[in-house]
Amino acid sequence: MKVTSKIFGTGTVISQDATTVKVDFNGEVKNLILRFANLTNEDGTNFYVEPKKVNRPKKAALQKIDYSKYSDAELIQMHNELMGELIEAKKEARKDLKTGKR
């Protein structure tokens, strides 16, 4: 694929990965960072288009607990239940990563 650089002129793309591109400019091979390479295709379009950022919704805040309403035994039980739920959620997340689900 032919590309043009304002600095190096016209060249041929040798290889490319997610962040860099290797271009042969008339025998002089350059490794360029895609984000800053400022290359254009033969048709005049930009060679690299930066991906759009995805806005993720903020997580809801945890509700406040009035600890004075509970005995020590009740608080320990609540803690153990929450820790059990957390452990199960981590196990599920690990399974999802292994199977490719997300």
C-alpha cells in the first residue's frame, strides 16, 4: 500500500500493528508511531484514524450503612455474605475471560 508523508515523501507500507507502521521510503525504512505519523493514502484520506473513545456510565454509589443498628454478629454475617458474593463474581469474570464472553 502506498502512503505519503509530508516529511519523508511517498513510501510503501511494509508492516503494521496496533500502534506502529513500518514504511519503506525509497530504500529508507522508517518505524513510525501511527498516532503521530501523519500519513495519507493514495486517495488522499488519512492513513490512521484514531478510534473513538467510549464513555462508560459511572457505577452507582454504594448505600451507606448505619452500623449502630446492627450487632457485631450481624455485621460479621453481612461481611461474610458480601465477601462470598464478591468471590463468586470474580470466578464468573474469570470464566468469561477464558471463554471470550464479556
